[in-house]
Amino acid sequence: MTEPSSERRLAAVVSADVAGYARLMGRDEEGTLEALRSHRREL
């Protein structure tokens, strides 16, 4: 009996702990998200 062919992919999972995230989101949700995206692009 032959095994069905399958594709394997390697993935990386990144998690970040942002100090004051809830406070920042409460003040300016769109600005906070844009700042986080900007930092991610720089990395």
C-alpha cells in the first residue's frame, strides 16, 4: 500500500510582548497598529 503524497513546508512563528499594548491601543488604535507595522518592516 502506498502512502498519499503530501507537501511539507517549514514555517516560523513570531510572538512579541509589547509593553503597554492595551493602554496604547485604547488611546490610538490605528496609530499603534501602524507603529507596530513600521517596526516590523524595519526588522
